[in-house]
Amino acid sequence: MLEIKNIQDYKEIIAGEKPVLLDFYADWCGPCKVLLPIVEELANENADNFTIAKVNVDKNPELARQFRVRSIPSLFFLQNGEVQENLVGLASKATLQNKIDEFSLTV
């Protein structure tokens, strides 16, 4: 799974052809720790048609501000560089896979 370390990484990821899922998290966040293995599995399973990346809010406060992240985990689905949907809090693997499928079909 990709990790966005700075704004340049973010710009490179959204410039790609695939839809993007950004997972905003923090190392100290309990629900984030629960969600991370699920998101990593989805990143591996959907690598051909979706880009999934994690963003540490403590290391990337500028990007967190840009996305107006108020609670974590916070997941953003982007297409063509535009936010299409935002989920806050824990989500099941099935819920996230359904969203990935939904956005993959519209590519």
C-alpha cells in the first residue's frame, strides 16, 4: 500500500488514471489500527484498477487541512482528482469493497 509522505506524492497519485482511496489515519488512533489491515488487503486485491494510499495526519497536517479531516479514520474516494465520497470511522471490508467496485465501474 502506498504512503503519501508529502504534497508531491499526493499530486502524483491523483494524476494517475485510476480512482483513488485515501485513508487518513494516525499511529495513536485505535480505530485506525483496526482499519489498516483491511485497507492493506483491499489495496493488494484491487491494485489493478484502484490506487489506495494512506496519509498520516500527524506527518501531513497540510493535506489533512486541505481535506478538512476532523475525525480519523477518514476515507476519501477520488476520481479525476475530485472527492466523490467521504466515509468517517470504521467501515467493513465489504462496505469498502462495494465502494471500490462502484467507482471502478464508472472509470
